[in-house]
Amino acid sequence: MAPIRAPSLQVASADDPSRVADVSSTFHMHAPMQGSPGTRLTPIGQPLWAAAQRLQDWLVHAALPRWARDATDRDAGGFQEQLRFDGTPVDVPRRTRVAARQLYVYATAARNGWLPGAEALAAHAHRFLTTRLATPEGHYAASVQPGSWAVDARFDLYEQAFALFGLASGRGLVASPATLDAEADALRALLMQRWRHRWRGFHDGPAAHSLCANPHMHLLEAALAWETALADEPVAAAPWVALADDCALLALEALIDPESGALREHFDADWRVVALPPAAPIEPGHQFEWAWLLMRWGTRRIHSEAIDAAAILLDVGDRYGVDRRRGVAIDGLDPMLQPLHRAARLWPQTERIKACCLAARTPGSGWPVRKALAELEAAIIGLLHFVDGAPAGLWHETIDAEGRPDQGPSRTSSLYHLVGAVDELQRFMARCSVSPAAAVRGTALPC
């Protein structure tokens, strides 16, 4: 990649919002169109541009090489689940979610040109997922113990959601499309046959006493990924479209509290809200993550109710779930939207970034463009707090209520969140321009 340069972000005026001046950077910008002689250009976003470049530079030049080197088990297969700050791995069972997330991480790195050898690492992840974690029953195991390779073959809906997502990510890279299509179709069919809820959604597992929103969020993410991968094959895509619709409508009809507009986490067998202390009933990170997904789904389906719901989720996460003193999204809120768990984890910061990127270019998100850009900058800076002070390529997973970061280990599973945030940010910075008039009016960015 080219050395980092941080020019002023130049955007076209309302006279011709389709034209944008030179914004060259490490974000692989599309070739700029030249403005007409009368076009008034306003430099905006230099702090945002610098923060975004710093985050991408850290991911590409420090984090990805470090985890490719230190967390990949090239002898036994799979990946270490955690790295201590001294670089040594933590010996714990290796989960389906991590293998699948690493498949996404390295497939995304390969497509973006971020890491030499990323395609081989994606294939490594796929091989481990399908040889060590696939069960005779047709689902993917919860985990496998390195060394003895004893398998915890329990069904967990969360693990299946990530298996589907990982397979979509690897399509066209790690095996023939037909192979990955067949693997994913078989798992989706199993979910429909054995784990389908009588109304909407799916059961979490045979021993689960409640239904959970979180696995359905990732099922929606996986279904949208497959829908995208099969965009030129409508017949093959149809079951994934139906699955995405089911998960999105579940959120609109049951998961979102009609009074507060917040997304709840735990439910009884009839999808009625239940409390499961000490778990937070409302997680700011999930407000941002569901907002990002519902904006995507609502835009594809031209579903205004989904966009409206996403706008409220975005507002709940931003207004009640961000500690402005520390600049980070906190862990949990109570049903009255008051802070319950004031510590902050790394992953909600990444979901805040993704939601801000999409809010800036989604009509109906409820955020004027300048607010979206300001919140995006704040979200990136908040995430960088978790990088500061950690060894190269590693990060702090949590920052406590007093602002003290932990001292490791860093979790491999968090790399999925980091790559997802930078991938969304890169697309946003590469494709979007804004005119001053549009920013004032609050219209979406012309992406």
C-alpha cells in the first residue's frame, strides 16, 4: 500500500454534488471526477480523515500481520483463540465462531489487498471449519480441544450463524462456489428442519431455556452476505432472501421494545421479553449493530419501517449508550435506558463505526450528515483508545468505568469486528462525497 497521506477531504458544492475533487489516500479511492471551473470546493473532515487513516494503517500494517503470524496454527490447524500481551497464546478450546470469523477476516483482507497470503489463510480457516468442526449430524460443533481434538458437539445457533457467514465470505476464494453453496445450503436446511421456531426465528439449542436476539442478528448478517454473493443467481439466492426477511421481521415484530425503541436481548418461548441477570437487558453495541443491519435490509427491500426502527436504535445507542467523558460505547443499559454496566468493550466501538458510516448515506437515518460525520470521527477515536498502549497489533479488550484498560489477552474473535469496521469505513471514505448544502439540509451522502 502507498504511504499514508492526509490531505484535506475536498467535497463538491451543491451546484454540482456529483463532482468531487482529488481525495487521494490509502483508502483506495475511486478515480476522482474533476469539478467544473465554477465548482466551489469546501475542505472538511481533516480530523476524521486522519483518524480513519490511522485505524486502517494500524489494522493493515500491525494487526493483520501479527495475528497471521502468531495466531495461526499451521501444524495442527485452526487458530489460537487469544494472545497474551507477551505474544504467547492461551490454550483454550477452538470454537466454530472463531474459525468462521477468521475465514471472513482473511477473505476480506485478500479482496482488499491488505495482507499477502490472506487467501491461503482463508483456505486454512475453511479447511479447519469443515474437517475439525463439522459434525455427523450436519451442524458445526461448539468447539474442539487442541491436542486431544475432543469435540464439544453441542448445537449452538450462534455458532451456526457464523459458519454460514464464514462460508459466504469465502465463496469464490477458498473452494469452488458449488462446494461452499452446498455446505451452506445443507446447514440452512438443517436449521429449517430441526431448529425452526413455530412462529419466527430459531431455537438456540436443545438445552436453551430462552430465545436470544443475538444469534438472529448474525443469521441476518449471514443471510445478507449470501444474498449478495448470489446476486446474479436469483433462484439460488431466494432461500437466503427469505431467511433475511424472517430475521429482520422478527426484530421489528418482537425484539424491539415498542415503547423505548430499544432492542432487547432475551425472550421466553413465545418471544416475550425476560430478564436474565446479570446480563444487561439492553446492549448499546447491539443497538448499533442491528441499526446497521436493518438499514441495509430496509434499503434493499424499500422498507420504511425498518429504516425508521434503525434510526431509533441508532439514537438509543448514541444518546444513552455512549459515555461522552471517556468517548466510548458502554456495555449495558437497564430497561429505562440508564447505564447499568459502565465498562466498555472493544467490539461495540466497531459497531458504532459501521452504523455511523451507513447512517451518513441512508435517507431516513435521522441524522444530518454533519452529525453522522462528527459521530463517526468520535467513534473511531473511541476505538483507538483500545489500541493505545497495547503491544503492536494487539489491543485492550475492555476499559473499565474509571478509564483503565485491561492488560490482555486480546481475543482472536475481535479481529472480525475490527476488520468489519475498517472494511465499512474504507467503502464509505472511497465512495462518498458531500456538498455543504446537503450537509446543512441533512440529506444522505451521494454514494
